[in-house]
Amino acid sequence: MEIITSRKNGYEILRIQEDLSAKSDLSLVKAKIREYLSRGKVNLALAFTAKSYFHTQTISVLVQCIEMVHKRGGLLGIINPNEEIRDILRTINLDKLVRIFASEDSIGSLPPEQG
């Protein structure tokens, strides 16, 4: 899995370059988040492709990542998720635990978009 990283307005951004599916292995995403946290970088944002979809395994890893970030006093955001991802986040109430940013430009500078 290819992940492109950058920084904007105090957030470390991880852009996942492949469409997430039932066969996706998110262990690299979890490892990257753990690495940032170990370096004191606690505000993180994930960006997925427009065709990505969250499956049970994806949700499980996302919950683990949310817990790791929250334990360090940080914030985890998702940048402009597609409607299917938004629906899943709302359905299982994860939209209350992650920040949804309308765009990369809104990270850290504007209030997060609400669900």
C-alpha cells in the first residue's frame, strides 16, 4: 500500500493511494500512525481515494487508530470522505470520534465539518 505523507496546519496527512476494499491491509496505516505518535505528532488526518469503501477490517483498524490518537490527546481526521464512508461513519457513530474535514485546505484552520 502506498501512502503519501505531508503536513498542513499542524496535522500530519496520510494519503492512501489505493482504493480500499475487503482485501485491503491497513497495517501500514496503523504503523505510520504509531510512528507519528511516538514522535509526538498527535494531530493526524487520513485521505482515502474516491472509490474507497470501509469493510469490517477497515473499521476495526480505524477504531484502533482513533483509540491510539485519543490516548495521546490528539485528533484524528478524515479529509473529504466519499458519501459511502460518511454513511458508515454516521451509522456506527464514528463521526463523533473523528473530525471530518471538507477539504485539505480546511485542516486546522476552520472548524471541522459536522457529519
